[in-house]
Amino acid sequence: MATRRVATVFGGSGFIGRYVVKRLAQQGYIVRVAVRDPEAALFLKPMGSVGQIVPLAASVMDEAAVHRAIQGADVVVNLVGLLTDSRTASFQAVHTEGSERIARLSAAAGVTRLIQISAIGADPNSPSRYASTKGKAEQAVLAAFPAATILRPSVVFGMEDKFFNLFAGLARLSPIMPVISGGTKMQPVYVGDVADAAMAALASTTTEGKTYELGGPRVWTFREILAFILKQTKRDRRLIDIPMGIARMQACAMQYVPGKPLTPDQLIMLSKDNVVSAGALGLSDLGIVPRPVELVVPPYLARYMPGGGRRPVVPLPAN
């Protein structure tokens, strides 16, 4: 009787992770979901058959726990990432050191394929701590596991996202829609397409050692995205440009407040375009046709309409 393949997914209970775990289970893998809080990953178990999806405690900062999570695995996917620094989990410790640890221990354990989820804009020399530690993570992963595949998505959207949902929630509460760096370009990519890219990378040896930048079919400015959100949620809000200097002062003053809207580091990233580089390998090279924002986002933004989208909405006057 053939032995079933084993996949370890670090950060598998996160936004992208749940889509990757589901696809691995559908392909027959035993999936170890390596997370800090296994109980928070129990919702994944119905995505597979009995005993197929196994949440386990494995912080990427714990050498022994990472070692245990990887032993016996055929493939490893690293999805762990932070949006903000903290005293208990820093960008350096999680992005760079954690990724290096996973790659090094994967190589030692004889793992055949490693997928590292990074981000467009990852650059060791970036002034953003997020982007620089992501860039250093890519270098560390390829040094320890040269056959690893790096996937760099742009802004990722989907029902559980923290981008379109965040600003739609803000539009529901605020009388205005603040705009910071409204001209910054983004290429939002659907979470399901990112998960499909990870599966396509695992399925082919031609992706080994390569980096793919993942973006959707359309490049948007940040202002265009905010206007789209307002239109979809039927919210009549003025788009007010906030000078970067004022935004930076506010972010610095609020950076240690729980639930802060934007950190100084995020402002740095927001001022830089987040689109697929010219000539970069992308979704088409993995055989994937990207789904557009306009097809996926409106249904899950309906709950932010007046009345939660359950009662008729008076149309806004034409501009």
C-alpha cells in the first residue's frame, strides 16, 4: 500500500493558508498545519477526511518545534508573515530568522519541495523593515534550499482579507475617506489564485529556484480602489487627500496603540508601487488566469452597505 504524501504548512490557519491547506487536502496530502495556536486552526479539519488535517504547535521561532513539524514531510509551504512589529514577534525574528530555520531544517530532513510566500517589494535594501526582512528571508531560503520556489503576491484579496474589508469598514464609520499616497499603483491578486500558484509550483520541477510575482489582471491606483469600495458599499464619502507628513506624524504617535490603522513602516510601503515587475515570471507562467477584483469583491462587500445590503438603498446622485 502506497504511503500518503505529507505536507507541512507553516501559517496554515491564516488568510492565504486556509486556501492552500484545502487544495493540499483535495490532492490527498496529509496536511500538518504548523501554527502558534493549534486550537485556532481546528476550523480547517472539515476540509479533509478524518485525520487528514492535523494542527500542531510550531512557532517558527522555536528550532525544536520547527524540526518536529518538518520531519517526514515531503513538501513544506511557508506562509508565516507579520504586518506589524511587536516586542514578542519581530519582523527580523519571524520573516528572516524563521524562514531561514524552515529552509535549513527542510533541507536537512530531505524535503523535496519548499514554497516560500514572500511579497512584491521584498528587498534587503528597502527602507521598510517589512520589505527588507522579507528580502533577506528570500536570500536566506535560497542559500539553505536552492531549489525553493519564491512567490511574491501583490495585495491579496478575498472574503477574509484585511484590505478591502478594512477600508469598507472605515467607510461605514467615517464621514470621509482619507487618502494617503493615492497615486500609488497596486495589482490586487485573488487569494485563490495565490493558492493555485503554490500548488502549480509544487507540481513542477521547472519552478525550482525561481521567483514568481503574482498580480491580478488590472493595475489600480490606491485612490481608484477606495472609490471602487465606496461605489460597491453605496457610501457617499468624500475622498480627502492626507499629506504624507501629517500621516507620518499620526502614525508615529499611534504606533504603540492596539488596533492602530497604519504604522510608520506601512506608510513607507504605501508610498511605493506594488505591481509585477516588467519581465518577471508570473501567474501566466504557472498556467493561471487571474480573477479580477470586479468579479470577486462586490459580493463580500455587500454587508458594508447601509442596512447590511438587506434593504433597498437610495441611489447616490450622479456626479
